[in-house]
Amino acid sequence: MTQPTITKIENGKIVLPKKLRKIWREAKVLIDASQDMISIKRLSKPALTFKQMLDEFQQATRKAKLSKKDMEKVLQEVRKEIYK
């Protein structure tokens, strides 16, 4: 693919060439900006919502057959490590 160019920046909006607009339509991106450069990176996997993370965590603890008491013990140990 040839090096695409930005056609313009107007009112703080970047207009991408048509080919890129089709490819990147509705993509979630990470934007990193410095004084003279802007980098745009497509996020490959959508971030999980808190509910989705909680559901996955609960499924993993059930699968590992961890009790509430086991989890409390693990959390206490992790907190001790983090907040030394």
C-alpha cells in the first residue's frame, strides 16, 4: 500500500483519504500526539466492559472451584503486595 496522506485538518477533524475511510470505518483507535506528529493505531480487540470482566472472573473462579473464603484470602495477599 502506498503512503496515504491526510487531505486536511479542519475544525480539529482529520479527513482521511477515501480508501482509508472504507477500511477504518467505525474502528476503535488509540491516538498518540506529540508537538509535530499524530499516530493512529487500530485497537485490535474491543475492550471488555466491567460486567464482561466480572462475568469472566466469576466463571474462572467457579471452574477453579474457589470458595468465597479462598478469594478473600487471595485478595488480602494481593493487597499486601500492592500496598507495601
